[in-house]
Amino acid sequence: MVSQSLSRWDKLFCIFAVERAGTCLLKRWYEVYSVCDFEVGREGGMDSMTYRCEGEIPVLGGERVKLRRLSSKDAEAMYRNWSDPEVRRYSDLPEMPDVSAAGEMIRILNSLSQTDDGLRWGIEDADGRLIGSCGLNWWQLEGAYRGEIGCELARPFWGKGYMREAVELVLDYAFEDMGLNRIEALTDPRNIRAGRLFESLGFTLEGRLRQYRQTDSGFVDANMYALLREEWEDAK
């Protein structure tokens, strides 16, 4: 479930900030917000199913990219990505002062898969270079069957179709393996590139959430995009 006051990513960044301060509240956060080990019957005429992540982050292969679990060895590459001002411009990434901070973020992201609170893949190109990450910031089955997708790509690889293929792999996994019915994407209205990406994948712009996020520069709006299972199936 998602808190009414904080998005799942907001909570993650709170954990990140707390851990950087040297405290150990991560375990307690899991106890409060974990939604793992649920068994549900899929609604809308779909068959009964159970999805448990339990820390498994499967490898997903495409024609030009492979999605795989991030590891501590990826810290330097992800630091270059997450600390790039252009990558960060429209994101809500936490401060990334050094490589060790990126390593901590990777550890936290992997830990969230243990409690079914998030799934994050590293994006690897055909040459084995780590060029970004993507995944589900959160999801809910019973009562909603929906989740929120998030992604970012290293600047040298923008405009080459890598992220489109990566997001397609995540969508296939979310609809086919997890049994979700709706995938949402929240973007900064100024981020034209992200809006075009989701529209090209069949997402519908459903509206604008006014002053939805608080940033260092103040409150900012967010565009809500969504793709339904039936729309994804029709486009296959």
C-alpha cells in the first residue's frame, strides 16, 4: 500500500538520508511498510494468482538491452548517472555526493525487493555497459492491481531507443508475471522527453496533479500517465 502523505520513492529517500546520517532505521521501515507475502485472487475475471518477489530480480532480455540486478560493482557507473545534473533535472533523486552513496542506494533498492516494496533493474547494453536503471517504484495487488514505473538513463545514451526497450520489458513482466492491471508513470510536465516516451508506449495522459511534489525549488506539478492491461494486450 502507498502512504497518503509519502510516495514509495519519498520513503526510500527518507531511508537513504537517515542511513547517510549513521542511524539504522531501515529494518523498522520494512516492518511498518512491508506488503510482502500476500496471496490474492485477481479481479475482473482473471484467474486466481499469487505473486511474491521475495528478493528475486529476474534477468529480462531484449534485442539491445538486458535488465538485471544491480550490484555493488555498479556503484561507480550509477554514481556517474545519478549525479549528472541533466539526469537529475526533473527527477526526485536524493543527493549523490560520492560513489559510496550510490553503493548504499543500490543496496537499499535491492533490499526493497525482499519485502515486495520495489523492483529496480540495471539496464545493460549489448556491450555490457550499465547505462541506467528502471523498475517499479511500488505496486499493489489486492484492491488495485496497479503499480508505478520509474526510470533514468545516462545522458550519452539518450535518444537511441534504449529506454523504450527497457520499459517494454518492465511492462511485459508487470502485466504477465505480476498480474497488474494498470501501470502509472508520473513525470515533471517540463520533461517533454519523458512524456513522449510514455505516449509512444501507449500510455494516456490522464491529467496533471498540481503541486504534487516538494523540491528544493518549491512545489512542482506532475503529469499522470497510465497504461491499462487491455491496452497493452491490444497493442501486442
